Amino acid sequence: MPKSAFCANSQAKACAFAIAADLTGSARFPAHLFNTCYTYLAPDDAFSNAISFKPVNGKLKSVISFVSKVEESSEVRRQAARAAEGWYDAFTHDVFG
């Protein structure tokens, strides 16, 4: 998987759920491992990429991937910039008030 904070967060959640399942004797579910990244080019212009992984034969395999395209319209890039705002807010939001 890419070396990013977003990947580390997804791996930590998978680990925590596995530990919780072992401690409580509840069912284990397949890990949801993914990476998402937005890059601003200007205030109303961003591109994105996303990759989803799953374990296959003891190795992680990319199963779904998306990368913005150079020829995207300015409206699609504006939408990516708006999505990026929510993505960044998820990391910086003050949950205590």
C-alpha cells in the first residue's frame, strides 16, 4: 500500500476491528483497505486518486483504482476541489467543540 497517513489510518482501523473481534468473540469482517488523496492546483481546481486493496494469497492486491484525467472539465475539477475540502476537514475538524 502507499506510504500515506490515509493508508495508515485504514490499516489501524482494520487492526482495531480484528482485535475487538478476538476480544469479544464476534465475527471478523474482511478489512477495508484503501487510500484516497486530493491535490489542489488552485482554489477551484483539484485532482484526486483512490485505490482499494484486499488481501489475496497473503499479499495485498489493488482491486479498484481511480486517477483524475488531464482532460477533465473545469466543473469536474471544481467538484474534486469541493470533495477535497470535506476530505481535509475530516482530518482537521475539532471534535471537542
